[in-house]
Amino acid sequence: MVHKNSYNIRKRYRERSRQRTATFVKVAAFFIVTAFLAGWIGRNYNESRQATLQKKLGENRTEILELQEELLEARAQAQTASARYTQLKDEISKELPNEGPLRELVAMIRDRLDEGMDPERLEFIILSARPPRNCSDPVTRRFIVKTPALKGPDSAVNIGADDEISVSGSGTAAKSKDGDAEAWFDPAKPVAIAFETKSGLVETKEGNLPIYHSLVVGDKEYRFSIEEGVQSFAKITFDHCDYP
């Protein structure tokens, strides 16, 4: 009986030993396979990632090259435009006066054309301009410049053999030391001078004194100079010449 039990114990020991060995082999195989798969997956991921990065890097390099080409082209165009601007500026400077009355006249003509004036009408006016002929001697008169505070009849100067032109003016009332409005105008403020013909044409010039104006009536051109006179008054000096 003792011999039989001893046999069974050895047999069970060998069975357990084989089971432990088999388990160890399975666990070892599992870790080996897992490590292999992990390495394979990691290697494939790295290769894929590297390929993606290489592709993106190539695209970025291409884009950078394109941007560099565009920048060089833009710089070339800017240099060309700058050179053209300098060339045009030099050409215009040669053709137009840099200073003096002629330059002011050119600018004035450009302004009139920009405002919509008929070029033929402007050409006619320029061609009609000529040195004054058969001018009368200057005459000086005066008139009261109206203000809102002025009480009294209107004041005007009639000019011409048949009073062809009537000249009058209005301005801003001067202030007293207390800030009250005076009857006379303030010569330091802008005034409005009206030139009215017998036909009903009215031209008004506004600004600070002195004011200069010319007006054509029939075959005469009247030239006016309006300056500050004694208190309440403006002084007007005028003559007339043949026109055209």
C-alpha cells in the first residue's frame, strides 16, 4: 500500500511540473508575440509617419519656392513701376513749369476741366484774353457794407454811363467790448460783394478784403478792386476796357 501512494505522489508532481512548464511556455510565447507585434506596428507607423512628413515637407518646399518666385516678381514689378513713375515725373517736369503764374494757370485749367467745363468754351476764353485796350482812368467810390444790425436804406454803387452795373456788399457785424453787435461790419471777417447788371445777372464774390473781380457787359470789361474803407464803408476802385 505504501508503494502505491508513493507512486501517485510522484506522478502528480510530474503532472504539475509539466503544467507549470506549459504555462510558462504559453506566457513566454504571448510576450514574444506581443513584443513582435508591437515592434512591427511601431515600425510600420514610423515608416508611414516619416513618409507623410516627407511628403508634407516636399509640399512646403514647393510652396516656399512658389512664394519666393512671386516675391521676386512683385519686387521686379515694383522696381519697374518706380522707374516708370520717375520717368513720367521727369517728363512732366520738363513739359510743365515748376513755379510762377504759368504753373498756376495750368492748375486752374485742369481744375475747370475736372469741374466739367466745356473745353471749347475754355479755349475760346483763353484765346479772347489779350492785353487791355482803350481803358478808362480808375475811379474810386465807396458804399456801406450792410450788416444785420444796420438800420437804414441799402447802399450800392452804380457804375457805367447808363448804370450798367450795381455793386453792393454785406458782412458780419462788429462786436463791442461787451459783445453786442455794432451797426458797422467787421473788416477782419469775410464779406459778400454782389455785382448785378441791368439784365438781372448777379455775380457774388465772397472772402476777406481785398476782393478783385472782373465782369464783361456788352463790349466793355469792367475791373474791380474792393478794399476796406472808413468805418462801415468799403472802397471800390474800378475801370473798364474794350472787350474783346
